[in-house]
Amino acid sequence: MIQMMLNGEDWTLTGYYRNQWRSKVSMELGRQILPNIPEIKATVPGAVQMDLRSAGWLGDFNQGLESLNEEWVYNRDWFFEKRIFIPSGWVQDRCELILEGLDFEGEIYLNGHKMTEFEGMFRPLSLDVTEIIKENEENCLQIVFCAGPEVDGQVGFSHLITKLKSRFNYAWDWCPRITPVGIWRDVYLRTFREVKILDFYPETSLNDEFNIGELHYQVEVEVFTPGEYTFDCNLKDDTGENRFHKKVKMFLPGGKRKVGWKEIVGSVQLWWPNGLGDQPLYFASLEIMNESGLTCDDSQKQVGFRTIEFVQNPGAPSDSLAYSCIVNGHTIFLKGINWVPITPYYGAVTTEQYRETLGRFKMMNVNLIRVWGGAIIEKEEFYLYCDQQGLLVWQEFLQSSSGLTNLPPVIPELLKDLETVSRIAIKEKRSHPSLAIWCGGNELMWDGFLPVDERHINIGMLQKIVRELDPSRYFLPSSASGPKFLASEEDFGKGLHHDVHGPWLYLGENTHYRFYNNDDSLLRSETGTPGVSRAELLRSFAGKHQVWPPTSDNPLWVHRGSWWIPWNEISQLFGPWDLERDETEVFAQCSRYAQMESLRYGVEATRRREPTASGFIVWMGNEPFANYANTSLLEYDGIPKPAYYAMKSAFADCHVSLKYDRIAYQAGETFSGEAFVHLESNFLNKANIKGMNLQIEIIDMFGSIKKRIDLPITDRGYVGSVNWEIEDYGHSLFNVRLVLWNQDQRLDCNDYLFTINADFPFKPLRDLPLSNVQISQGVLENTMTFTNDSPITAVGVMIREKDASMPLHLERNYLLIHPGEEVTLRSLGGEYSLKNIIIEGLNV
């Protein structure tokens, strides 16, 4: 098989009012109808809107309210054109035009011939152009997109959905209406002889000792010329060394045929999730040759050898589904983020953008990515990177709730379309070792907010095709999968909280800690808290509008995250704000601290319940639009919020945490906390628990230690408690610091802040005097040192890059530095420049 890529910047794009491109001449005037948008340059894959922006027809959708000004684009017809030169002798027996993703409906022409009409962004097209393509001369490919359909966004009626299209683009809480149109995946020509490979699935498996690999070759072909053919099979490792080679001969009758066989490939290296080991990859290739030894067609897939199974959590209710993940015989805690497209224009996402964004989550100690069901099946580069970096994938089919109704649709035409595109997705993705779960969709529920199961015809159909095409993969009916959608305090202890969603807010100074201390959920597959983007970013995307005040009366905040405007919540925690006085920087810092505190406690409380609780997946990891307030851990430009580093620490294989029941105290009361140590088996393989001890210190804001205790570590889990009669030594704050030591090596440190005699729970944080933190080059390679040379503790010291295109990966961040204290950090991304670093914080 020979392939000619047609992607690139050498396309053209022309825009018309509906149907005017069909009529060359006006009946009334007898003149040619001119296009509404004259011919401009276009890039494929991409989106019409991106090309219009490059040509100056549209502004930046991220500026101010500018996205409102591009909604007209979706209601026009768009004409893509490309000229293709085919050299003499290039076409073999058959030539096909492949269009992997057209968003959404229209017509295709080649050299003036209408090839087909199309509809559906998840339906790849394969068109036989053997008799139409011309060699040794120029060919003209034209793709027309008609005005797009309307689909319910976040609020609507999910049971009435009739089109499978990315729904978040029609407005979700984290993205305004931005509906792309155009060619969003690859376009290419392919030519081959006699036999075409329709599907190649080299399924891997292991023996019971996890050291010998087996390949199950499953091949579907279309035979145009019956005869005897040779199947040449190879398996190479990631160094290029050949690990297995075999030729299989067989006679193939005409038509579509399925063939398969199994082969023992010998000793293999195991693929592990991030943090547990390496990710050795193998490349299984298949070449089909005719009797003359000429190649007819070929295919290659990236594979890995591992086992993944799910079992019931220990102590789980008998009717619960399996949520405990076992990889290569080892039980793991799922540390995840929820993933949405990097940009509303998903066709324009580059390989480098996938690497940068997913790379952030790898560095955050994430081992699972949940691909949310209201968007897309991601492009191949996403899954390849997850394979390479050990990021397990929870892949949802293309469904989500709609608020007004949450049942998945049962309309026959929709079910037929859903089955077709789901079969395509399974065949495309099932060879990836990172793929762990197929799921029916996001928040699909019966009436009464009860998650659906396979008894629903839609979900039952999806379960059936997963069992048919990918039986080794786990299938979940929905996320959450119940039996209750949300966990509630009144139902704790009743066995009703299996896989749950929510909460998505800091629940309040008392409620938040009581809730998580009593939580009994088995898996938290979507839990989050909003945090405001940094003030610099807010101002950079304001356009001609004013950032302050962050209220529901400000159209800028309504447009850029109306669900998560934090004015009331932050006022209740940090005290009132003046509508007339611009305090954007301080307000943003307060919101970001609250997000960090909220998520940190939720994750740590869940980890304290291991293995009864088997995972925590943060809603959400990234965002596709520059929101002003959102539940994302990364800001739009990829720079982490403080909560990112709290999650990185809480997801680490060595971590200490503190259990407590509130933040705000009165002088004279007794503070009580319980300390826990979280040590995963892979960490214990490198360290001896017998030499460890936990140091707990209570420190005031002047850096004076008021209490210190040392506790020996004898096992994972609960270590001991700390009690202290509270005194206010100034600034109404005290710090409880946990430090885990292995002899003289500091393994982990975790700082918690509590307030004293405060009118509002977190207000003393807002009232802290400014500190002075200095930065210098560290003594060791790729390190930097921070020194607090002021008399007051520096809180929330955040080190970030000035330029988001030069990402900074630190081992830890968002620090608490006491007076005179010196902290050295290591750059995990190698070399860095102090000129590219900014220091900010609550009182920095």
C-alpha cells in the first residue's frame, strides 16, 4: 500500500450563503453569484473558523466576548478545494480517497464528478477513485460543507438527540458556543493491489507468570482478486530489534474475509501505568503479498504487553460493579483527571499540544485519563502518547446528559449511527495498551438521577458490541454508575455510593471536612472545585471589557464561566469585597487557595480509605477556552493552578496527610488532627519503612515552633494524632507541618493552615502582611533556591513561567516558607532560566 497525504496549507476556502454555490448564475441578473467570502488559504486538518481568523475575517475567539461574533460561520456553506498532482505509475490496481473526519455534512467532488454526500463527523469515508483520478496531471478535489445542524448543548433533552456531534461546542459551563465546521482529521490517497486490509488487530496477552507474550492476529480483508497470499508478520521492540517473524500462506476467496491465528512471541517486557514502571512498546506489522511477491497492502499497530482487570473493591456492597484496577497482578489506586479537547477547534490540535498537555498530567503523577463523553473520540496522537507515558485511558462513547433529561436516546436512526461510529472507534483504538475502560457516556440517568445500566437499550447495545469486538476491556454503563449519582451525607453508610460524581464546590468550612471524613464512595470519577485563573491571564483576555468586579452583573465573567463565578463563595470565606475597588490580583489568589484546599482534602481523604476506595478523578484537568473561573487544574495556556501541585503531591507514591474537621478555631480550643502516611508498593521496593519517622510541628506566622512530636512509622496508613491548645501568637493563623523522614532524608512535607478568632474562616490569609521571597540559582544542577528574608511567613508561594511556551516542571510548588527558611526546588524538566520565572502568592 502506498499513501499520499493531502494534509497541509495548500488548500483554499470559499464561503457562500446557503446553496448559492450550487447556482453559477443568477436567474434575475444573468450574472455569476459571487461568494460571500472570497477565496482564502486553508489548512487541513483544522476548522473554517481558524482559516477565517488567519485571513483577518475573524478576531481571536478568546478575547473579550469575541466568540459571539463568529457564530454566523456555522450557518454558511463552505467550499474547500485542493489541487493534487499524481505522478505517472503511482496508481496500482485500486486507488481510494480517505477522509477520516468531516465535520459535519456536505458533498465531495473530484475532477467535477460528484463522489458522494456525507453526514457525521465520526464516520471516516473511503471512496474508490480508481477510474476518476488522473495520472501525470493535476486533479481537483472539492469538499463542500453545508450549514450545520443544531444539537443540544449542556442543557437540553438527551433522549431526543438525533445527531452525533461534539456537544460541548454548543455551550457548556466551561466553553461558550463555538461550533467548528470543516476537515478535522487526515485526508489522503492510498493505492494497493488485489487485497485491502480493512482491520488489523494484533491482540496481546500474557501467560500466568507475566513473562511470555502471545499475539492473536485478527485480520479483516477485502479480496478483489481471489488467490494465494502470504501474510508476513513482524513484531519489533521500541529499539527496532525484531522479536518475532513468521509468514503464513493461505488461499483467499473473493469478497470480505476474516482470518486469525495465535502466536507465542517469547519473553516480553511488561507495560506499566505511570509511576509503577516502564512502558516498553512493540510494533506489530502485517504485510500481505501476492504470489509474485509484490506487496498488496500493509498495516502496523503500536502494542504493549500487560493485563488489566477490574474486581470489586474490598468490603464493597455485593451489588456493586468492579472498580478496583489490577495491572499485571498489582492493585493500583486510580489517580486521574477528566479530559476535554484542548481547544474547541479540535481539528487544529497539534502533536506538540498533546505532548505538552498530557505531559503536564504525567508529571502530576496521574495514571488515568477519563475522556469525557460530551466531546470527541480523540485523534490518534492522543492515544499514542498515552501508550508511551503510561496514562491509562477511560474512553467514553459519544454521549452525555442534558440536564432537562438525562436518558440516552433510543431513536432507531440514532442508535444505528451510534452503533456504527462506536464499532469504528473500538476497532481504531483497541490495540492501544493504555486503553483500559469503555464507558457508555457521561452522567446518563434514569428519572430521579439514578445512573443507567445495561437494561437500557442504548447501553445494552454498547455493552454488546464491546463484548463482541473488545471482550478483554472493561465496560461501564455510565459515569457515574451508581446506584446513586451523587454522594450525600444522609446516605453515608447505606452502601449506595459506588461510582459517584460531585461535589464541584468547596462545601463550607464545617461541611467540607465532615463530608469527606464520612464519605463511603468506592470511586470518585468526577469531583472538582473551581479556581480563578491568574490575574495576568484574566486581563490579557479581557479585550475592551473590565475584569473587575467578578460578579454575575459583569458580562465578561458571565461569558467566561458563568457557572463558576466565585464572588459569593470567596466573600463567605475571605470576607467582603468592594465592588468599586479593583482587587483582581488578591481575589484570584484567594480563589486559587480555596480550590487547592478543597481538592487536596478530597483526594487525601479518599486515599486514607484505600483500598476500600479505589480512585479519585479530578474534574477537570484542562480547558478548551480561556475561562475566568473553572474547575480545571491547568489554565488555558497550560500553566498550572496551585491545585495542580496539591494533586501532584497527593497522587505521589510517598505522601503524608492530615485528617481534621475544620479550618477555623477560637483561642483556647483544642486543635486535633490525625496523621497518615501513604506509601505505595513500588516506593517500598526502594525504601525501608523501618527507618522512617513522621515529624509534626505547629508553627506560628513568625516561624516559631510551638509544638513538635515525632512518630515512628511501622506501617502504611494511620500514624498518630496531634493535639494542641490553641493560642494566637499573631496574625490569627497557625501552621501544622508534617515531614516524613527516612533517617536524614526528607521524603515528603505537607503544610496545613488554620485560622484563629476569624470573622470569616479564611480572612486572616487575606490580611497577612507582605513577605519578601528571594530566588537564586541552586547549588545543584537544575535547582533553584528560595529564601524568605522577611519577618512574616510567605504563604502560597507559586513559582511559574513567564512564557507558557517554555513550561516549567517542578518537583513541588505552592510553598509555605517561614521567616529565614530556605527552600530548594529541582526542575524536573531539565534546564531553566531565572529570567523566565515569576514568584507570586497570597502575601508575596
